[in-house]
Amino acid sequence: MDRTIAFFDFDGTITTDDTMFVFLRYLKGNLLYYPYLLTLIPVFIALKLGILSNHRAKEIMLIRFIGGMKEQDLINACKQFSQNILPGIIRPAALTRIREHQQKGTEVVVVSAAPTYWVSEWCSQQQIQLIATNLEVKDGLLTGCIEGKNCHGPEKVRRIREAFNLSRYLTIYAYGDTEGDQPMLSIAHQAQYKPFR
């Protein structure tokens, strides 16, 4: 009962930017990224107005950008992204806090709405566990659809409870930066909102 665990949101908490947009720009290059983005303006408006769910808006964007892509090609691109781009958008203070937790023997878990692909490589390098959004793959190709639910809001808590028996931990820490992180922050003994800015 003396165990401790720390849950970190990724985009905006550990990073300075939303990695989905950064990654998709890296993947497609400016010549394709911006025209693709322009076609999605109605989707972003519908999301903002509450007409479209976060889950569906993300799917539409992913279908547009990576639907039909070979999974192995995405994995390879994500490894390069993790090595070349991600280090430049990691908040130093967040990484310091992660290291402090690890040195004290705290289990560290990233809980992210971002798809697993471009977060998992970084988490593996940092020896951090990951709970994130899963994407559907059929016959080795990405459909762009989300498998299960988007790991956002209450789904973060559901996935955490599915993976961990929280009653076994004396102290639970949580770090987040958006309304979608509030359910996760609410289950922590020590929660911090926008802590590394």
C-alpha cells in the first residue's frame, strides 16, 4: 500500500503542441498538410459548436490523412518523428517531473487521446507506460477509424481503472491541461492543472 503512481496527459502537458497536428504535418509535408486541413474546416467548426463529437471529428481527420496507409509505413514514420521532432516540443519541466517520479520509484503512465503510434516510441525510450487511443487496422492498412473509444475525458479514467487497481496505491498523482483531463485529475490525491507552463 506504499506504492505511488503518476498519470500524465501528453499533448499540451508534456508537449508544447498538439502532436496530432505536428505529426500529420511532418508526415504529409506542407504542400499536402495545409490543403488537407482546409478541407476539414467544416469539421472543426462543427466540433466547436458541439454538433460533432471529439471522437468523430478525430476519425474524420485521421481518415483524411492516414486512411489506407500501410501500418508499417506509419510505424516507420513515427519512429523518425519520435527521434527528430518530438524532443523539440517536450516541455523540460515536464520531463524533469517525470524523472523525479521515476527516481522515487513512482510508476509513470502517459494517458493520451493521441493515437498510440507516435507516442509509444517516446514512452518506450523514457521507460513510461502508455494508455492511448487505438486505431483500426484491416489487412495491414489503417482505416483511420478509432478502435474502441477515443481516450479522452471519462474514457481516460475507464482505461486507467481497467489497467490498474487504484486501491493498491497510497498516492496517485495526475497532470493535465484541458477539460478532457478533468475526470483523470479528479481521481488523483495530488492533481496539477497546466503545471509546466
